Amino acid sequence: MSLEPRAIVCIAIWTLLPCVLNEVGSCRQHRSPGGFLSSRPQPCRTHNTLKEIFTCIWLILLIQPLSRGAGPVFTQQPTDLVVVAGQPVTLPCSIPGYHGMVLWLRDGMALGVNRDVSGYPRYDIVGDHSKGEYHLLIQRTEMQDDAFFECQAIQAAIRSRPARLTVLVPPDDPVIVGSPVVSLRAGDHLNLTCHADNAKPAASIIWIRNGLVLSGAMYSKTLLRDGRRESTVSTLYLSPSNIESGQQITCRASNKAAPNGKDTTVTVDIQHLPLVNLTVDPQPVLEGNLVRFHCAAKANPPVIYYRWAKGGHPIPEVTGDSYEVVVDHSFFTESVSCEVTNALGNTNISRNVDVYFGPRMAAEPQSLQVDLGSDAIFNCAWTGNPSLTIVWMKRGSGVVLSNKNTLTLKAVKQEDAGKYLCRAVVPRVGAGEKEVSLTVNGPPTISSTQTQQALYGEKGQIKCFIRSTPPPDRIAWSWKETVLESGTSGRYTVETVSTEEGVISTLTMSNIVPADFQTIYNCTAWNSFGSDTEIIRLKEQGEAPSGGVATLYLPIYHSVPLYFSVSIYLSLELSLCISLGLLCLYLDICPSISVSVFLSLSSLSLSGYLSIYSCLCISLSQYIYIYIIFFSVVLSQLIYLHFSVFLPSSRFIYLSMSRALYLHLSLSVLRSLSLSLYLYISIPPSVSRFPFSLSLPPFSSLFLSPCPLPPIHLYLFQSLSH
């Protein structure tokens, strides 16, 4: 049936209108669904020529006359779909009973007629033709498929509703700048940047460490030139305290096309100077033992080399991480250092060894020479480990003067002169000492025996011992009206000899005459501080004085003279009288014994007890058995000496009174019995009222001195001090 002209015109306008609209729309700028304008306008399609217009007209002319009854309808139409790029998709289109031309359009542009879409290799028309199925199959969707699609039945003059195909594009694999290993120096902040490009929609980025999402990252998005895809950049900032070397941090990018996300991981490499630990084994250690030093280092980058030094001086022969050496005292004060170097620099660490060693002199004391009355200060410094103890003492004395490095003697006197010891003791390790001398400048001191002996007609000498600091400027002997300092004058010659202890001046007489025994000799010494004089008498050797006491000279203790005077306690007098009385009664005689007893009372002695000394001067005509008495007296005196002198005074003064009395009584009885024995042997029983006297024998080693004498202990301590 033919169409009316008005119907033909309407169909033509209805058919051509989409073509015109398509041409107009192709010349305007494209706006993306996200509201962003494309970076460049879409060009007008130049292929829309008159040929396409004639094609539309030709299609109209081919329209069959419409029946006045009901026409074909769509049983399946394309719907809006979302698909991930690269996946296939099918847009349905079914027109049962229609056998005319079918046309698919993408954004208003025809893709082909019926089943011919040869211009688009990825497109295909599928379905049962007999059933009117013209489904559009897109095998691998691409970004250009993101458009509106429409199915048209040309002869039936019907079209489907436009269907929007949305193509999602997953982001490219994320990239962390500097991956796979990001290196930084210890103490620096960590900045990580991750890119996720070409995603539609834009990718979301998260940072993950040890399974936990890190917060604080910053994000930015950039629309690409196609106006559809976007790139995302995320930056993560971490402080030094929040990072560790070897940690792995993951950047995960995801969008609707990749809901599970795409990951990339970076390893944090914190580089640092060598971390060094220097150990010493064993310690503490005694001097002279082997010690091992171990230098354990952790470094990133690795260690390049080791360097060792002691006290700042390199040890070139050691290049490894261990050093073995036999230690001495210097390791206590001079540290051993280990320097470890890597590409970033070096680390130096040092250790001292706890070496146990005996005292070593740090500051040697110096001998002093000071004036009388001045202060003397000695300085002595020792080193030792463990802590040492310092003791100052005067040689020959057990008294501790100081426990410090400094010894100060205030207002020194001449008796302070001598040797002083600075002694240091390290417990369980060792001890050391240093001796110094103190010389006191003062007037000379003369110490000589006041009575010296010579043989008549022989050559004789008298000696004068002088201690003087400074040395004596002048020494002179004088007698009668003669003064002689040196050289020879007649029978007299003066000689002076210097020794370590002092000066000995000797006056020699070539031929002793009786007048020499009656002359008083003066020995005088001078120095810048003053003078001293000693009066010396000369006696004939072998002469026994009318009243006297025996003095025994014993060279003991390194030839230091000890003077033992035969002195008898007051208690002896009482026991002696009782013994003599009993003896007289036994012999039935009453001899008139002339005994001269001289008593002298001394002051308190150094040992702190009151001594009463007496000198018993007995003159008898017979001395046949004097040896018995002499050795008995010497024996008793030695017993007394042992208790009173050789024992420290601090012990002797604490002897109980009963012990002291017992000792005195025992000595008195011993001496009394010895004298009684002599009288019994030497005096005949028939003698009555015979005055007798006792004289001591002239031993070659026995010298006589006037009575009374000083206490025995005064001689002893004077000799020891010399």
C-alpha cells in the first residue's frame, strides 16, 4: 500500500533527525561524566558527507508501505551496563517477526547494517536471525566503548531506548619511588611516594605496614588528556622513631575495576655508622696475664676495616675485630680503643682494663734540708690497683706519722733528722717504699766518751764525734793554753775524718806522760748556727778508780754500741744486807766491811716507769773468784734488759705490779747469792773483824767510768738513734 505524501515527509524527518543531531553533537566539546572538560575539543566528524545524507534518503525510499495494522516491537532492548575494560559484554536487541534492516548506533553513529559490523573487529552481531535477535557482542571492551548504544529497526521505524555502557579501568600497578629498597640515614625522616595511574574512576591508595593501615598520608588526583582516566599520587611521611631498618611498607591502589587492589612493596634500609661494643675478658686481671679485647660491630653499610690503638698510639699489627695482649699497669690508665669504619664514617670506642698491680711511684719524694725550727714537708704519690694505703714512718720507729701523700713536720728539731719511709701497700697484691732523708740545719752536736784511756809511755788518742748540718766550719782542740785545729804541734797531731754519720776529730799524743792524765781536753765545733763543746779526760789504761762502776761495751745490732752499767735496784741493798748478816752469823764473825754505796734517783724513763738506780762501789783486796760474780751480774742484767728494753715500751708499762715486783726480787736474790758465794769462798773462817775490799779485774773489754751513771735505757735509745 502506498504512503501518503504527508506520511512520507514525516518519516523522512524522523529518520534524518538523528543524523543531523549526531553531526551537531560531534562538533561540541565533550564533557566527562565526572564534570571535567576534556583537555581538547572533539573534532567534527569529516566523514559525515553527502554520501551519508543520501544513505538516509535511500533508507527512507526503501521503506515499505505501512500496514494499517500493528507493527513489530522490541522484546529485548539494551540496558545500562558497567563492565571492566578488557572483559566481553553483550547488548541485547530482539525484534521477533521483523525481517527488515537493523541498525546499531554508538553515541548516534551507525556501526553497521544488520549483521555486518566489519568496520569494528571487536564487535559482532550474535543471536538467531530467524527469531529477530540482533545482539551486539563486544569481545574486549575498551575505553572508547564507554558510550551510549541504541538498536534501531529501520523499516519498522522503531528504536530501542539508549543504553549507557560504562567501562571501568583498573589502575596500573602502583609504583613507589625508589623501590624496591629505599635507603636513608639513621635519624632522617622517611618520605614515600606511590603512583597509581590510568584508572577510571581514580584509584584510592592506602599504606600498610605489618598488616596495619598507616594514617597521615596525603593524596592528589590528575585527570588525563582523554578526559576519562585519572592518576593518583599518595605521599607517606614517617618520623625516625617510627621506622626500623628492614621493615616492609606496602602501597595498595584500588577502584571499582580492581576492588581487591594492586600492591607494591618497598623495603626500608636505614643506613648508620657502625654500632660498636668493646668487651674485655677477663677483668679484673692481675698484671702480667693475657687479656682479649673483642670489638663487636653492627654497621649498614658493612664494616670496611678495624683500627686499634692504645693510649692514642696506633697498633698497626692488629687489623681484625680481636686483640690479645699481656697487660701491665699501663693498661689501667691508658685505654685501648677500637675504631670501626664503613662507607658512612667511623665509630671509635675505648676501654680501660681493671688491672691489679702493686704500688708504683707516681711522684718521688725528695730529701729535705731545713733549718732548725722550720717546717719540713714531704710529698709522696703512689699508684696502685685496688686502692692502696700510704704510711709515713721514721726509720727505726714503728710510729705512723701520716696516712696521706703529704708528711708535714712542724718546727723540726735536731732529733727529727734522719731517714723517713713512704710506704704504700696494695692489699693482696704488693707493697713498695721510698726512703728520704731529713737534714736539720742547727748547731753542731758532739757525742764522745768523756773519759778515754791510754797507756803510759805509748801513743794515745782521744776522739771527738761531731754531728753537724751544715758541716762544721771549724773544729778545735784546746788544753791548757794550747789550741790546735789541724796538723801537728809538738807531740800533738789533729786529724779530721768525715763519715756518713758525721765528723770524727782525733787528737793523737805521741808519748804519753803523767801530766797528760791530769789535763782536761776541750773539743769544740762551730758552724753558722752555733757551736758545741765536749770536755774529755784521759786516764791510764788498767787503772781502777777508788769508787766506780763497771761499764760493759757490747757491739751488737750492726755495731751500734750498747752500754750496760752494772746498776742495782734499791731492793738489792736490803737483800744484800740480810745476806751479809746471815753469812756473818754462819761464820761466827762480824767483819767490819767497808762498803761505799752511792745512790742516785733518776727521773721518769722513756718506758714510763720510775727507776731507782744505785751504784755499788766495793773495794776488796782479793778478786780470785771475781769472774763468778761478774758473769752472775751480767746474766741478771741481760735478763733485766730483755724485759725492760727489747720489749716495746707500750707492752712493758702494762706489766702488772706483781710481775714487776717478782722480777725485781728475783734479780736481787740472784745478785745477793752471787756475792754471798764469793764471800764464803774468798774469806777464811778464822778471820775475824778483817776489813776487806773488792776490786774488779782489769778485763781488756771492760772500761771503768765514774759513778753514778745514767740509766741503762737512756744509753740504749741514744745508741739506737745514732
